[in-house]
Amino acid sequence: MTTKTAAPRGAADAFDIDRLNLDLGLPGPRASTRVVAAMSGGVDSSVTAALLKRAGYDVVGVTLQLYDYGQALKKKGACCAGTDIHDARRVADAMAIPHYVLDYESRFRDAVMDDFADTYLAGATPIPCVRCNQTVKFTDLLGTAKDLGAAAMATGHYIRREVGPHGPELHRAADAAKDQSYFLFATTRDQLDFLRFPLGGLSKEVTRELAADLGLDVADKPDSQDICFVPSGRYVDVIERLRPGAGEPGDLVHVDGTVLGRHDGVINYTVGQRRGLGIAAGEPLFVVKLDPDAQRVVVGPREALLVKRVGLKDVNWLGDAAADADALDGRPVLARVRSTREPVAARLVRGSDAPLAVVFDVAEEGVAPGQACVFYDPDGGSRVLGGGWIASTTSLSDTA
């Protein structure tokens, strides 16, 4: 899908689906080709399901119940909330497609919520949305889609799947502001064979226009902003609920070793944080390291945040070359350490403290263990070559 042109509002009956080139590349007649649409209740997944239906596929909608249903009903603006389940069901009914709600609460808690809490307790910075895609959605749900006899599963993610000379490839979305490739780096080759992303070539504005044209009552529904199981926006509350007694006090220490004060728990801090340190100093100070074993929060000047190298674990490789560290050693890439940052020039190297490491051409700021480092092809910067979880960091001063 490459076009960004939408049919005029109110022209759903005359809408030419071929203008969006919505061909999933599946064999056989579309009417007998089942596609499972992962429906979260938002505008993106609803448009995905509606476009598939209009394209003539046998569409089955599936929605996941991921956390406490009673609490979910009270929360607005969060992914997979109870109100979203109702919205997904209403959209499916309007399209006259089968719709199933699957209870994945236990799996979600084990794979995502517990991992979130344990990662914070280890002094790292978790990304639960990546874990959710990696485990619950693209492993468990994908397996359910196959059990339902589907030839593919489609989602409303803004990312492109293109077929290259060696098979399916993952590419950044056409709309850079909505690109979700950072959160999908752990998608495997086998999963990519089965997945489809019909919105990857569209902007969010066009998606909303299509929702209105197709008569979907979620056309103006706000995007989800929060982590779904953090209804208050306070991570600490969730961690203390999952891991009672986690907030143990300790020392707040300068990088030069000077004890500057006390803190009320490592879980209250993240690398790069400046505000809320509770200390007075003659210069701006930032959290540069968390040491949960010693219950220490280490702070320092901004330059202490600069990281030249990161060691990775659980690397997922989607490039054409061999995936072992020897074959990748020295390979240039564009590397991205935050979803809100553009990829920067770097190279892959064999790691001493990890199987694979990334060395940045120019040091990056505020990189922390637990985050993801995603690789892109430097030739154009569109193709996702893979990524891994940051296990260690080496500061600029340590490499000088």
C-alpha cells in the first residue's frame, strides 16, 4: 500500500479498494481466504478489518482481554481497555463479521506485567508494548489465528511488509510520525510470513478519513496514550502492587562517589531523569545509572549520560545475511534507541559482554539497559534489519 489518497467523505459506496492496492498476496479466491483481524477497538484496527471486508476476504475479528475487566471499563485512553472491547464488538457487528473476545489475562500478566515489574526492580527500563507484541500478540494470538483456519493475520500497526528477493521484509511506515517499527523489531521471519499490515502506506489522517467514509463510529476516537495496565500513569503504583516492598530507600550518589542524599526507592527513578531528585546542587544533575543491588541512584552532569556502545541480548535478525556475530561484525547500520528518536549511524560488532554490540558514530544520550536498540539498513533507512534488548552500556568517558 503506497497511496495516501482517500475517497471523498461520504463516498464509501463508490470507494475503489484497488486504489489502496489491498492485495495480501494470498493464494486462492478471496471469498474463501480467511484473514483474522486483530481488533483493539481503536480506529486503526477497525479500518483494517473494514478494508479487508471490502476487499472480499473472509474476515474474522479477534479482540484480546488483557487485564482486569472491571478496572478496564473505568479507564479511557488506554489500549485494550473494556470500553475498547465493546467498540470492537460494535464495529464487527456493523460489518457482519464473526468476532471473538479471548481472555489472555493470565498470559499477559506473566509475559508482560511481571516482566515490567522485574525489569524495573533490576534497575532497567522496560518497554511493555514491545513485550506484548513479541509474546501475547505475535505468538499466542497468531497461533490462535492459525487454529481458526486463517491464511494470515492483519493488524492496524503502522509498518510496511514488503516482499523482497529473499522473502518478506519489514519496513518503516510511510507516515514517519506514526511509524511503529521500533516496537515491532522482535517480529520473526516466520511471523512475518503470516502477518499483514494494511495501514503501513497510509497517514493517520487518511485512516481517519477512511473510517468516516466506511461509516465506522470510531472514526474520531482518540488514540490510546497510556500503557494499558498503568491506569494512573504512575509506574511505581503498579510495581508496588505487583512486587510489595519494592521501594526500599538508599543513597543518592554523584558519579564522583559523593553521597548527596537519600532516595525512597530505585523504582522511582529512570536513566536521564532530571526533575524530582530532591537534592540541591550547583549544576543540573541527571540520573545516569541505577544500582538496585546496592540500592543506589547515581547522578551526574549531562555529559555523563553519553553512551558510545551498547551490548545486546536476545537479538532478532531480519536481514539477508547470516545472523551470527562473526558475519555481522563491522556491519554499518542505522540504530535507534528510542521510539521518538531518528536512527543514527552506527556499526555492529562482536561483543565481549554480550553476543552482539552496537557502537555509535556519535555518542547517544540517556540510553539505559532494558530499552531496545533497533537496526535499519543504512541504504535508505527504511528496512528493519532487526534489533535486540540493551543489556549493558558503555559511556563516552569509559571509551575515551
